[in-house]
Amino acid sequence: MAEAHPVGFQWVMEAKKRGATVIHVDPRFTRTSAVADLHVPIRAGTDIAFLGGLIRHVLETGAYFEDYVRAYTNGPMLLRGDFADTEDLDGLFSGFDPETATYDTETWQYEGATAPSAAGDRDLDVHETERGEMPGSGGAPIAADPERDDTMQDPRCVLQVLRRHYSRYTPEKVHEICGIPVATFHRVAEALVRNSGRERTSAFAYAVGWTHHTVGVQYIRAAAVLQALLGNIGRPGGGILALRGHASIQGSTDIPTLFDLLPGYIPMPHAHRDEGLQHFIESNAGTKGFWADLDAYVVSLLKAWFGDAATADNDFCFDHLPRLTGDHSSFRTVMDQADGKVPGYFVVGENPAVGTANARMQRHGLASLEWLVVRDLNMVETATFWKDGPEIETGEMRTEDIGTEIFFLPAAAHTEKDGTFTNTQRLLQWHHKAVEPPGDCRSDLWFYFELGKRIKARVAGSDDPRDRPLQDLTWDYPVDATGEPSADAVLREINGVDADGKALPGYTALRSDGSTSSGCWIYCGVYADEVNQSARRRPGAEQDLIAAEWGWAWPMNRRVLYNRASADPVGRPWSERKRLTYWDGEKWAGPDVPDFPADTPPDYVPPPGAHAAKAIGGAEPFVMQSDGRAWLHAPAGLADGPMPTHYEPEESPVGNALYGQRANPARQRFERADNHYHPEPGTPGAEVYPYVFTTFRVTEHHTAGGMSRWTPHLNELQPEMFLEVSPELAAERGLTHGGWAHVVTARSAVEGRVLVTERAKPLRHGDTVIHQIGVPWHWGPNGLSTGDAANELLGVSLDPNVHIMETKAATCDIRPGRRPRGPELVTCLADRRRQAGLEEEPR
Amino acid sequence: MNSLSGPLADPSADAGYADGHPPRVGFFTDTSVCIGCKACEVACKEWNALPADGVGDHGAAGDVLGLTGMSYDNSGGLGASTYRHVAFVEQRVPARDSAPVDLGMPAMELPGAVQPGVDRDDATEVRWLMSSDVCKHCTHAACLDVCPTGSLIRTEHGTVLVQEDICNGCGYCIPACPYGVIDQRQGDGRAFKCTMCQDRLGAGLAPACATACPTESIQFGPLDELRERADARLAELHDRGVGEARLYGRDPDDGVGGDGAFFLLLDEPEVYGLPPDPVVTTRDLPSMWRHAAGAALAVAGAVAAAFLGGRR
């Protein structure tokens, strides 16, 4: 966190100054480890084994917060009799279909009730083939009350199922799998337990070191299970903090750049299932909690987009929305590009030619397009691959053969335009333009506004029904003297207005009759009282700990989600020390905005047939879940299991020490000639790629380098691509500190300077010594500081829930000296693949 | 003549500033919270428009832009274009939770270090110290004392400043600095060092480095306040069992009369590349001149005696 989020890390240091214990779990010893109280080195890709060990410790020692678990989690719920755990099926849950590598999740449900997922697509009636496109987590409508046992002793209740699921995740097993000494494991477990419960809370912070795995979603789920058991959710100082990959990635999920979501986590309609608005609402809204008002959110969104053209008679233009026909995620699309199925591509503020896994495949995709638009601050590799990319050097591509027409458009930086950043705690913070953008650089807002105007002008006179969505689209924003559209006006449109055109106060004011509009329901309220609430900057020293007047957090400026859980079932704070939201006899009170219907008393029991907020019981804090509870076992919403389970990465040097099933059975794999995977451990050829590598970032550079490799003051601080190795590995492979070495996989080879450091330490897995190599991924051929791109090394294998790639754990070899160049690189890689049995001998 | 050594409450007054001049300001760099992000280095170079060493328009120019191999430190040290420098000290040391055993054996390693590459067991652990170094703005600044042109001055804020339009590049200040801070810029010839952002101080702003520091490792303010804060922080760390914490450059009785930029360190100064007992190099100038004058008198006397004796 100190490496990649140094500004946010100031608050960790502040907490440490006040006495907090900081524990850092990472395969590498980083700048975070340097200031942590304890660094826990871990074998890359084994965090669920570690977290599962902690879950087991909490369950077996009785250290969980029992009152909280009973009342606020689904620990007491009974599961169906036909549910089978990984303990029964050697690493699989019930419902797995090996043919399609997908789960039928029916048997994961509660006894006597059915609960769909809480965000994204909650339609349970999904074709097997579309399962991969089901995003989201959590829960929504429940047809009936599930059976439960509040003593939590029934062997079919979630808590007992969980206990059994993790029964073999002992400290000794954690040591064997993760390489973490038993004593170190106990130090972590004891610190965590000591600092959780009624009087104290602990927080988890993670970044892409947890998400970039074929089991990425389950990593986060494991932390959620642990935090729910310890009572660390919905309470001050608790929670799980997602540190995103770069600025405002949270914002680009809220108002998504994701193919399967509409703004505010509303699912994207499917082509064949969601034929009308009513059907869409019925299959995705529930009856209970805030998702029950989905119709108001969707209609208000359609009103924001299509204005007066959207009427009750035409389903508010619901049919204007594009439809999903399958997996349109990033990697699927790039493979389709490489196969010649995609004509055009916008790349905005990204640099896939070096910044995305299997960079070679990415470039082949780019080279197979008809046209490509690149908007960036600098002339990044994605815009120049056609003349100086690695394939030009190896002879695999010739410039004259590449038909892609490339438009490079210079972009304004965040300091050169107004707008918001939405960060990890859902906090929107406005930034004002500090300087004019240089030359022809323009903001993205300007670009899309102008593009939209031009396209609308082109179709203005068309009577082709296909053009109706474009004709009906509202596209009218005030511009300043330079033609720059007002970002403030866009934010106000996102907030939404009522029938009189006044800014709405919050999402509870949204209506399904077409009288309100809102571009993103969860952001409704950011422009309450006609004020840009995100621009507030009252210093923290002048506010209480909640600091409600710094920026604006969705939803409703709430700073701690599910904060009803900071009080006990009858509404009293669990402890005075950790008081936040509590029932004062008339309403929910406290410094934060209650994440609960403000006047629903703790003893409220919803009458039969109650709807939406009125259907939430007074002691059910998890208001976005169908049962009002935190889920230790997820009866729906996940593609790869209801409880996190340790699986090895796609590529690892050892087998699964817990189950016969080695890796995530539902992970997405792509067996293609341009996407080789290494042999499984213990099979012939695996020894060709004996080491583990993990990609990482340093403070001095930014992601794939598009911003930082052109900045002299940053380049002098981290001037060259380097490879971090332990003294032991350096001795084993003859690597010299400061000299050259190259890392080799079946995909490619990259070179860098060797940094031999005692910070890197080999781990033991039984009798096997495991060496881990740190490979920073900031470099590429362009800019002032140049070097090979780490993403050349990676293959594409994905998490089945969110289609994210595994970049944080894979296998490789490392050799002294520079890598082969030109055509020699191609033949050398092929030789290694043949050695590993991945490729036939040429005839 | 200004005083050259010993405690001195107000160096600006000593330099002739009238009553009512601003209070003496400085830096307190608390290395115990430094995360090595180098924001200070970048903010300093940006504000002071300093060149990046070795970066040309078309990539690495010369051999300066390259991995130094010294952990994550690639700027190497303070210099004419680097007024802030973050040191990275990577060492294997006895584990914090194992009892330290001091055999008192003489060794070539830095204090507290374990022989690299050996003893990689649980009794040892890696530590990675980070510390942002800067000009110390000494109470008694030898660079200033030896400057023949008056380019180096004591400012109204009590800091030491090079006036680059007056500097003639003689270089006397460079060996005079007991910390090796000030340096000549290649191709320019003049001497440069930290100005404590004199141009910001006048406008009521804090220096760029302190403003950019995310963890308040670099604190800026009136020196009296900083010394109080540092004493409190040191006591806090000692209470928490961080017995190795110490202040460096805080003491007005030290060889330079105390530093305007002082530090909280977590080990001996040598570990961070700082001199353990710096002394203003001009401290002995008065006695040297006295001795020189005595010697001259003696020589003159001897010569006179020779002549007088010769006439006898």
C-alpha cells in the first residue's frame, strides 16, 4: 500500500502513530513491509489458504463475535440437504458440470427459500451458457423465510458447514501451502482476534494483489467471511478496503466501463431474456430492501438518457439499450480481434500493448482491426506497435501488412480538466482544472461530447429505426469559451432532477412513473440543494471523525456501509468505544448517515406483503441482501463456489495440498496457440519453468508507464526495468547484482537488471524450496525510460465471476544475460516450449 | 565578526538582521514514518526547476540514469541538482522479537548489521530504513564562512542560502561542508544546494518537500517548535520500546551549534551515511589565525634576531 497508494497510506501511518498494529502480508518485502509491525511473506496465490486458516482459528477457538454472527450473518440459516462441500467431493461443490466447467448453484441455496444475488444480474433463470456473464454478489429477494437454527448447532446450519469446510486449514497446513511459519501465523491470528469483538475492530486493505487471480473474487469473499465472523463490518474502524488499480477505477465501476453493467450496478439486459422493461424489472428486482425499487432507478436512468422521448407508452425507451449476446469482456474481445472478428476499438487512457496480460496477443488483436482510436497523454505503445512493436523486430509482423488505421488523439491530464475522482471508500472528490491543456490536448468529456454531436448530426435525418436511440439521446451540455462542456452540468445530470427540474436530494426520491431522472441512482444526492457536494473541502481538523463535509460518498453521503450493524439488535451500540449509529428511541442517530430506513425501530417486524424499505426488519442491517444478513455462505451470485476454497493458480510449482482438484474448476481458460499454459506441477515439462513470479508496482511509476515513463523526474528515480531475486536464487542461476537477466515463460522472455536483495527470501513447501521473482510491469519500449514489458510473460486465465486475469502468480525460468533478440527470440521460445512438451517438434 | 562555533540562539541576529526578523525555521525529518515514496525529491525538483540527472530528450543520457544497485536509491546522494535525497538502507539484523546478543566483536559492517547472505534464519530479519536527507542549514555554517563572494548568506529565516547570481564557482564551500551537501553543477560550475524554498517562505508557504510528504515525515516550522515536537516524538517512541530511536542534529551544543534541519533516526547516523560527530570546519579558524599570527611573529622575531645578532 505504501508502494502503490502512498497518499492513502498516510492514514495507515496515522493509525500506527496512534497505536495500531500494522501487519503486511505479501510475497515481497516492500516499502509497506518496511514500516509494518510484522511482514508475513506468503507464496504468491495462496492467500485463501492463509485466510481460511484464520477463519478456522476464529471458529475453533470460539473467538468469533457470537451475538453479531447469530443476529447479523446467515450463520444460523440451514442449507439444503443435497448440498455437498469440497470436503465431500475432493475440492468441488455440488452442482459442477465438468463438460461446461460451470456450476448449477441450485443446491447452494437455503432450505425452504431461494435467494438471488444483490448486485448486477439477479435473474435466477439464466441459461448455463450465460452464467459467465452473471456479475455481482450478495442477495436479493427471498420467496419465503429460510429455516434457521439460532443455536447454530445444527450440522446443516451455515456456521457448522463453514466449520467443516475449513477444518483442515490448520496452521501446519497453512505453513505447508503458504510457507508461513506456524509461529508467525499465530502472531497474526492472535493480533487479529485481540483487536476484534465488542470493544475493538480491525480493517483489511487489499489491492490487485488479491484480485488478479483465477480465484480473485473468492479472495475478497474470504476476507468478508472473516470480518463478518469477527463483527468487523458496519462498525467504525472495521471493513474491507478495496484499494483500486488507479485513480477513479471505483468511479468507472459505479458508472461502468464494464460490459455487463449499467450505471449503479444495474445489470445490462440480455438479448433473448429481457424483452421488455416489465420483464427485466420483475426478474431483477426483489420485494425486499433497496433493490426492490429497481424500477425507479431504471426508469430514471432512461429519462436521463432519452429525456422527453422516454414515455410510459414506449417502456421509457428500454428497447434503445444495447443487449448482451454473450461474453463481451475485455479478453474475449481481444481474442475475437486477433481472430479478425472485431473491426474497431477505442483505447482511452489504457495501454494494452504493454499493460495487459499476454501483450503479444493484445498487439495481434490491434493489428487485426480496421480502425483504432488511442487517446493518451503520450505516444504510448498501443499507438506505435505497427512500426516499432516487438513483433516488428522478431519479424512476426511487417508494417506493410498491418491494415489498422490508427487515430491518435492527445488527451488532457486530470490537472487540465474539471471532474471527480471516486476512490476506494466511494468518496467522490471534485478536482478543479489547474492549467489549460497544452496544444491540441482535450478532455475525454470534450471528445465524447463532440463525437456524440457529430454522430447525432449524421443520423439526424435518418428514418432507419436503428438510428432512433441516437436521435432520442439527450446530448446538450453548456460549454465554455474553449468549447469545453461543463463537467458540473454532467454531475448534476447524474444526480438527477425532479419534474420541476430541481436537483433531487437522494435516491429515495426517484420514481418509476417518469417524473424523475438520474444518470446513476447511487450518485443521487451528490448535487443535493443545487450544490456540488463533491467539491466540499472542509478540513478534517474542523470536523468529527466521520468528516461528512469532505467530498461526498455514495450512497447518500454515508461513510460506513451497513452501519446499522454498529448497534446490537435492540439498537444499542455494541460498545461505547465503538459507537456509531444507534436507535435513540425515535430514530437512528449518530454522526454518520444511517444505512437503514431512518425511522424503522429495532423491533420492527415487516407485515406480510411489505415492499422495499418497509420489508426490512428492524434488526437486519445488511439492507442490500435479500435476507438482511452478511453471507458467510453465498447461496447465489458466485460462479465458483459458495465458500472460498484454496485452489492453486493456473500455474504453480506445486500441487494442491488440500484437494484432488488443483485449480479453480470454473476458471476461464483459453487453449490457443497464442496463449500457452505451462504444464501442471509434477507432470513432464513442468521443470522447464520451475520458479514463481509475481508482477508488482513501484511508487515511482504509474501502471503501464503511460504517464510516468515520459516524466524525467520520475525516470531518474526508477530508471530501468529490473528483476528482484533472492541471494539464494542468484547463486542457483548465476545471476549478478546489477547485471542482466531474462525471465522466460511459454509466452515470451523479458530482460531486466538483476536486483539481488535480502528482502526476497525463498519459501519452503515441504521439501521443495520455492523461489519467487518480482517483476515490475511499468516498462515498455517507448518513453524516456524504456524496458521490456512484464505483461509479455503472462498468459490469459480468468476469474469466472469478473473475468479478471491472473497476473500475480505464474511460473517461469530465469537465466543470466540478455534475452535473445529478433527472430532468435521466436525460435528460442519455441525450443523451450517443445522441451516442456507444449509444442510438437517441427517436421 | 560573527561567532563561528558554540550554541547560538539566533543566527539571523548574529548575521545582523534587526529585531523583529522572522523566527528561525527548519525541518524535522522523522525517519520512523518515512515510507520512501520520494515525493520530496520530485516536489523539490519540480518547484526548484532542477534537471533530472542523466535524462535526455531521447531516454537515458549518459550513465547516471541507470540502476545504481543501491536498493531503491537511484539518485545516489545529495548534489547540485538533488536537494532532497531519500536513502534506502537494506540490512539483515537480529530479529526484533529475539533477544539481541552483543558479542562486542570488532567488525567491518555497519553497526547492527549481520553478514549479508548468512544467518537467514528466524533469529534475523530484514529491515529497510528510509530517510530523506537535506542540507542541514547549520547554526554555524562553514560554507557561508568560507564564501569569498558573499554568495552564501544567512537569511532572515535563519537558513543558509546560495545566491546563484553572485556565486563565482570557486568551490571553497564544497570541502567546507562537514556533511558533504553542497556541490558544483557539471557544465555550470556554480554551487547549489537546498534553499529551504526561500521563494516560498517569503510568500508564507512551506517548502515543497514538506508540503508533498504524505506521512508528515518531513515537518517544517519554527525551529523551537520542531525541537519540542521532536522531543515528544522521541519520548513516545522510547515509551513504546523503540529504544534505538535518537535525534540527530537537534543539540545546540554539537559541533555545528545544532542543525536547522535535524532528524529522528532509528540507528547510528553512520547507518544512514551521516557523519557521527560533525564539526563546523571553520571552528578552529580563530585559533588557527592566532597560531598563524604567533608563528608569523615568531618567524619575524627570529629574522629580526638574526639580523640583530649578525650586527654584533
